[in-house]
Amino acid sequence: MITSPEPRNRTALVVGASGITGSAVVDQLAAEGWHVLALARRSGRDLPGVRWIQADLRSGADLMRALADENPEQVFFTAWSRQETEELNIEVNAAMVRDLLAALAHAPVGHVALVTGLKHYLGPFEAYGQGNMPDTPFHEDEPRLDVANFYYAQEDELFAASARQGFTWSVHRSHTVIGHAVGNLMNMGLTLAAQASLCRHLGIPFVFPGSETQWNSVTDMTDATILAEQMVWAATTDAGANEAFNVVNGDIFRWRAMWPKIAAYFGVEPEGYIDEPRPLEVQMAGMESVWAELAATHGLVESDLGRIASWWHTDADLGRKIEVFTDITKSRLAGFTPHHRTIDSFTSLFDRYRAEKLIPDTAD
């Protein structure tokens, strides 16, 4: 783990603190002894040094109210709000960055770290993987695609506020993020855990839902803990100032090799790509009552399958018909060196889900 210099008694604001990335950033900062202001719609876990602030990111007035007396030195922006069109994605998500930073104009903010993702290179949902795509692995110096993208709009708001308010910035382009959160719209880790648990409960194969390209191609992934580490590193070192960084675990893999390993963890029979994608939204349709039964049998803390699994997101991720992985040389040369094995990221996450009774233990 990379630790930041002189964290004691420093104050950081984490925006979207209850999400997959935000909760990992809160954990990282709290472990290092920061005073953490955790901003979300609802309060989360009690941790030493963490104070929750409830606010609506889509209301500039509410942000002004909530942050009027707060004085963070670092800001970690990890939130976004999915809309029906990219035009609305741009309008809503750019405004959240703009209004949040405007509400902190009075504060001694020295650095703002913003999480985006590989749609920077792939294009937005409405034009995903279309047009002139850069070659893999993706590099940070690739020019923006000639298409409207809410990630670009968020960056532009960040750059404008930096020039206006005098702080440095960093942008962190993650691939698929797996980590600990419940009720999140994009949570492949918990989604696959739910699929495997249902397959074990019903005695059916653990079927890969995605495309032939994703089954066979090289890919990578981002553990929320390594994303949090990179964000804190960038916020507290000169090498991280005013730079964009890809952030992934550091290994590469193929799903045809990863899928059997995940299946082995849950004690289910893996079944790979055959002929065409088999989306989870189809495979798992109508499983809400089965999950409720499974939850009751095993004493799980969440019986609502809709808060556990995000079938659509995993289908979109694994259904891609293009190879997707990144180059992380830039951050390595700048001094950020943590490395994770993705199978270890999955299994440690599954262990935590079991311990917290979010998924059943296979020994039960």
C-alpha cells in the first residue's frame, strides 16, 4: 500500500462516499488518519475520523447549504448519475462537478481527484465502441473521440474550476471496478456472486453471459482499493498533479481462464461462450423470489435481488465485441506501483460478502 505523506489532521471530502469507489476511498483515508467528510444521500458506516454529510448532488443550493462550513483540503469525486440519454448525462453529471466545486470556493482545497473510466476511449453508452477506436492497450495521451461524452464534460468543469480556484487536479480512468457496495448500479463483483449463488442453489451451470470476443480476448479490471490508493497518492504527491492516469490492477487475463476460477470458488459448474451471448437479464429473469427464498434459508441481510445484482451492467461489460485493456506505464513511471491479481480481488471480495451475510457460504 502506498501511504500519503503527512495525512494526520488533514481533511478530505469524499463525494459519493457510499458507492463502490467512494467507500474504498473513505476506508483508505480513515486508515491513514485523515479527517474524512463523507458526502452521500444517506449516512453510511461509522468509522473513526469519518463524519457523514447528507446532500443531493443534483441540487446546487443543497450543496451550498451542506458545505458552507466545511473546509476540506482534498476532494475525491467518485459519483455519477445515469440518465436516459448522453445529452442528459452531460447536463446532469457536469453540473454535479461544477456545483460541488462552486460550493467549495471558500475552502482551502489544494487538489481534486475525479474518477472517470474507459468510456473516455470507448465512447458513451449511445456510441459505445463505434467510430475510430484507439488500439489496445489504451494510453492516456489518446485524443478525445469526436463525440459528446459526459466524462469530457466533467473534465472540462474540473479544469475550469482548477483555473478559477487555484487547486491541482487528477483524473483516474478505471476499467470495470469491483468492490464492496450494496444497491450500486454497476457492481460486477456482487452481480457474479449472486449469479453463482443462485446457480448453486438451483443446481444449474454457471453460464458466461457475454460475447465471444470478451470470452477470448485480453482484458483487465480495477479493484476499488487500488483505485482509492491511486487517488490518494495523486492528491498528495507532486507527480500526480494535473495529470490523467489509467488505473487497473496491473495483471491481464481472459475470461475463458477467469470464469472457471470463479466457478470453483462457488462450487458450481462453469459453462463458457457457446454460439451467442446469453445475457444475465435473460438467464436470471424471474429470480427475485428464488433469491428471497435463498436469503431466508441462509439468513442473508438483503432479500431484495435488485439491490444485489445489476444484470444490465454486467451484460453490457461482458457483451462488448471489442478488446478492452489499458496501459498503466504512466502511473508506474510517476511512482505509483501497487499491483493486484484480479482473481485475488474477486475472492477477497467474495469472502467479505460471505462474512457480511450478503451471499451464502457454500458450507451452509
